[in-house]
Amino acid sequence: MTTATRILKTDPRNDSASRVRLTDLSEPIGSRFESSAFEPLTLPIGPPSRCEQQVDSRLDSALAALQRVADRLHAQQDDWLDRNQQEAVRLGVAIAERLLRRTLAIQPEAIFDLIRSALEWSVGTDHLRVHLHPADAGLVADAALPHDAERKIEFLPDASLTRGDCLIESLNGQTDARLEVILQRITDELLAE
């Protein structure tokens, strides 16, 4: 017995017993399905094979339409998830930036860790010029910042930089360790996954 023959019922609203109506058994009467733009399927009673073929044909076209709608919903869900993931990454990085800037304001000596990390990126040169915000440059000049004895490192104040920023010049080029650049790299790496 096919699906079509299981859901064919005599239409009690029809005076003639010679017609049948396709009924959705999962929806209560008066539901959204009944009030929607779908028209009830009525077929004349005839040889079972002919009715089954007509009902199966209508069901196949309805199922194809439902599949297209489901595919569109899945595509929209994927887009929504991608957008939310991007926003979550951006929000997380923005929070990290605020925490980092607040830490630098409260504990200015945290700049030493940032400088050490930037110096690790600049390998293969024996003379470096490190540009820092003037307050950071003064802090580094007053402290005994341990550095590699094989390299000459010169710390220079640069008013164009903000607290926590660091630009390193060498014969091989420039290492940009400004906070906004570092955070953008982190964002790009997280979004590339």
C-alpha cells in the first residue's frame, strides 16, 4: 500500500461518495495548513492505480517544493552561523584590546612583555631601532630591560604611537607590533579557520 492510499479518506462534506479528499492527518482541523494557500486535493474515485498515480504525482511535486524550501533554510542557517561567528570573534578581540589597554594603564611595566615578543619576531639582525610611545620609551630607559647581548637595541620615543605600540626597524625591514595590527592579525587568523 502506498502513502497515497493510506491518507485518502472519503470527504464527509461532499454529498457524493464518488470523490475523495487528501487529508493531512498530522495537522488538526483549522490549523495553519488548512488556512494556508494550499488547496485541498480532491480526486475522483476510480481504479485504485489511476488515483494512486495522480496522488503520487501531486505528492512528488509537493515534496520537491518542500525540499527546495528546506535547502534555502539550510543555506540561510549557514549564513547566519558564519555571521555570528565573525561577530563573536570581533567582539572577543575588542574585549581583549580593552583589557590589554586597561592593563597597560594600570601596570605600565606590562609593556616589557610586548616588547620582548616584538623583539623575538625580529631575528637575524644585530642592530635594532625600537620606536615606542614616549611614556613607554621613558619606562624602558629607566628599567633594566634584559635583551640579547649580541644585538644593539636602541629605544626611541615616537609621539605618533599609542601606549603599548611598538615599531622595530632593522636592516631587513620593519616589524609592525602596534596593538591594532597585532589584534587585526589575531582576528584574521581566527576568521580564516
